[in-house]
Amino acid sequence: MLILAPRGRDAQVIEQVLGKANVRCVVLPDARSLSQELERGAGAAVITEEALSDSDVRVLRRWLDAQPSWADFPFIMLTLPRTSQKGMVRHDLVEALGNVVLLERPINAETLTSAAASALRARDRQYDARIHWLDRENDDKQLRMALMAGNLGSWSLHPVSKALVASDRFKAHFGREANRDFTYEDLLASVHPDDREKQRAAAEATFTRQEDYKIEHRVVWPDGTIHSIQVSGRTVYGDNGRPITISGVSLDVTERRRSEDVLQHRVGEAVAESQRAQAALVQAQKMEAVGQLTGGIAHDFNNLLTAIVGNIDLISRRTDDDRIKTMAGRAKHASDRAAKLTSQLLAFSRSQKLDLRPVNIDALIGGMGDLVSRSIGPTVAVKTALGAAGRLALADANQIELALLNLAINARDAMPTGGTLTIGTTLQTSAQRGQAESFIVITVADTGFGIEPAILSKVFDPFFTTKPVGKGTGLGLSQVHGIAHQSGGSVRIESEVGKGTTIEIWLRESAELEREADAAGAVDVEITSGRGHVLVIDDDPDVRRFVVECLEILGFTVTQADHGKAGLDRLDQDHPDLMIVDFAMPGMNGAQVAAAARERQAGLPIILATGYADTGLVEGAFAQDEILRKPFLINDLSRAVRHALNLT
């Protein structure tokens, strides 16, 4: 991979990213070096938009125009952001490069690596096409040798009487034996029906307009096979200007035409593959942007829910009015549904790690009835066959719901005129890791058009889809596959064209049969007799106010700050016993604040309050019992604080 990015550290960063993907790179100092390296040969090139002057573009275009017909050198051009003043893409540069993929900066490493791999694969296919092209040229050389050896059919025709004199080789080109007569009428009858008008027009031009006879057409041999021949001839005229005879040669080009057809087909496949790769790249970038937007919205919504749910909890605790308690309970129920929706949004954006817990799969499926029915519409009948007997599987309930919803929507698309979707569960035993294990198997079956056997093994590949561009991302089944395997299970698929598809999700049965029941029956923790000083750092005033009020109710002394630097200043003044810090804040995030705080006050207990965003960074800096997930109630806060301070 050639890299032309002369400004700043762009070239070094690109080389490092592609080097991790085992791509050998050559960093070029200037455009002149690019031309020299192109002459030596390369797979593809990454260039920045500003790296080429107008004169460089002209030199590069001359080289590109001189490429052999099998070649179309691929470029990846890193453009300036469209929002900047210089962010208008140079159309002359795009036109000059021709085979170019545009990536707007800033880009992430995965996008650049994917584009580079696609460009190198396309170049490999071009070299494969060159091999076939050279093979065809070699065929032409052999044909010229055949000409020299007399391996041509010869013929002559009287224009008036249509008397044909044909050599044995000429007869053979029409599938006739040497010892058999072969007339002009036999020749016309041998021409393929679809080519007869073309042959008639060529003959008439020769007879009436004194043009040379030259044509390629198909002929049908007596055994029914179809062959391609080239026939050419020149007319000899008498003194009166009338044609005396037309003589020429013939050549069988059947094999050459077949080779060209194969080559054209393969080149067409290569082009189609390149187009699919570019479409997949665009789709991946779009889905990445949607995922980032979704994750950000869900994180902000969790902050809102923390204040809403927490204050509803406080209202419920501080009133003896049954009517108010009832209304607070309804609001709490609606908030719980909102929190569940937020969790599903985070699962879609891949901002939330699987939270594996014992899950009653039968109850989960039963609770999804309305959601599934609304998602797939009235033309599909939904049936359930739940046979797990209330047993628990180790899974993330939100992710399993997402997987089932993906499968239901796929099933709907496979039954455009209606059908039946059956969601069932069974208990199964399978040998895993050398011993028998119990599994709860979720089965999703449809009566749709099924999947071709040739592509069945590819359906779980990321971005593989049989739907038109823009209609499917190719991520649904790959996401189901990822959820099952992250849960310690697996996915299996069976399909028959015209009869439907069945997908099984195998989840390990949980040994913690009482865990859900214990959690469901937990009573309120004691919320008095707290002691100690707690520092609260959160940029959201509503969340910060709720946490402070709860801690004061719990009996703690509380100080607060609205951003990381202010919190560290308070830390130096107050020397608290515990710090509670939000993760996503302007300036310093929670992980950075926690690291600085531990340098100033070693051994300080810290609780990180987070709305699930940036899970990898969170879990890299904090133990699981140091993380308080938003939204939370006063009981959740009390348990976390008492655990951090070792209070009983």
C-alpha cells in the first residue's frame, strides 16, 4: 500500500493502522515518488486530498490513461471535513483518479482498514484478470502460427452462379466432412438463425457495393452444436468492372470466444464485488454514525431518568397519602419501561456490555408478544411453543429481546405475502468442553421462501445480505450470532427453499435458580445512621441534586462539584471518606478524575455513576462493585455507598 500524506503525522498514523492489519506500506515523501512507485508496481494507494498539485494530477492522469485494459489502479482519498472552509472535494482530482473511494476525515481505524482490504482485494482480481487476458493473447499468437501453417479454410464463390469451392478445412469449420459436397445453400442453411440477417447484409454489400466480405457469425453443425467462425474475402473484377470471383479464408474462433466470455464474466464479477464492497463500506459508516448518535442519546436519557426515577422514589417514601403513592407507582412503572428502552438503544449502539444474569426465557418471550406483533404486522400469524418449564438461562435479557426482534423482522421479510412465525423453547443437553451441559434452546421458525444452500453458510457474516442496498444492513444475523456466543452459547440454522427457515439460539442453563427470585423479593435497605463525608461530582444539576438529597437522607455529610477540576479542588479541601463521580463530563471524564483523586488521596473509595456509555473505558478503570448504573434508586445508592465504606 502506497501512502502519500506529507502533512503532519498523517502518513505515520496510516502506516501504523494498516501495519496492524498486516498490510505492507511504503510512505512516500512527495507526488513524484508516487509516480515512480506506481511504475514499479503496487496494490493500492492512500492519499490525502491536499497532497497533489494540478501538475501532479496531470502526470498521474497520463500514467492512469496508459494502464492496460485489464488494470484500474485503486485509490483511497482522505478528504477534508465538509464542514471546514476547505472541505469541498476536488472534483478534478476525483475524476482523474477514477477508481477512488472517498473517506472524509476524521475516520476511525476500522473504516480505513476495511477500505484498504477492499482496495487490495480488487487489485488482486485485476491481476487475475490479466492472467486470463494474457492467455487470450497467447491464443491469438497460436492462431497466427496456424495461419502460417495453413490452418485456415479457403473458399471461392462465383457471384452470379453462387457456385462454391470449399477446402476440407473450410468444410470442417461448418461441421461438414471432407468427402461431402458443400454448397452455398448449405452454407446459408448452417448460419445460426439469429445471425442470418447479419450474414445476408454482409453478402449483399459485397455483391452490390464492391466491399470486402468480412464477418463473424455463429454456425450450427449437423450435430446441433454451435460454433463461431470468422469469414473474410476479396472480390476479383473483370475488365468490364463486373465481379469474377470472391475468394477468402475462414477461421474457427469458438474457443477464443468462449475464453473471452469467461474473462468478461470474471471481470464483471470483480466489478460487482468492488461495488458491493463500496456499498458495504458506506453502509458500515452509516451504521457507525447511527450507533454513536443512539448511544449518546441513550446516555443523556439515562441522566434524565436518574432524576425522574429517584425523585419519584423519594416522593413515594415521604408521603402517607395512598392516592399519591398510587400515582407515584404508575410513574415508576412508566419510568422502568423507559429505562428498558434506553438499555435496548444502548445494546443497538454496542455501548453496553452483556449483563449476564439468570433469565426466565419463557417469561421473557411471553412478555414480548405485543412488541413482536406490532413489529411484523398483521399478515404474519405469531405462535409460541414454550417448553422450557420456567427454567433460567444465563443471558442478557435486553440483548435476547433484541436478537428475537431481529429474527422476527427477518422472518417477516421472508414472508411478504404472509405466513406463520413460531417462537418456541426446549430443554436440551449437549456435550460442550468435554462434558454434558444443559441448554435452553430458543427456536424461531418461519414459513417463508427459505435460503439457498449455496449462501446458507454466509448468513451470519457481517454485512452479508440478500436484500437490496439500503433495505438491509447485513448486521441483524451477525448481531444474533455475537449475542449468543458472548452469552456462552451458539446459533444454528436450517433452511429449505420454498418451505422456510429455522434458527436456534442455544443458551446455557443457569445454576443460580434462585437469583431472580431473591432480587425480586428484596426489601428496602435501612436508610438511616449513615456516617462519613461524601463528595459528589456530576455535571447534570438534576442528577447531582438527587444524589446529594439521598445521601443527606442517609445521614452523610455531602459536598458537591459540577465538573472534574472543581471536584479535585474540593477533594483537597474536604478530604472526604468517599467520592461519587459521573463518567461522561466535559473536560475530564470520571475515569480521569478518579485516577487524579487516587494520586492525591491514596485508598479513597470511589463509586462511578454511569449511563452505560463508553463501557470499555469504564470497566478498564473500575471494578464491577465500584460502578453504579443509571438510573438508580435510593436503595441502590445506599447499598453502593455502604459497600464502598464497609458499613453494615
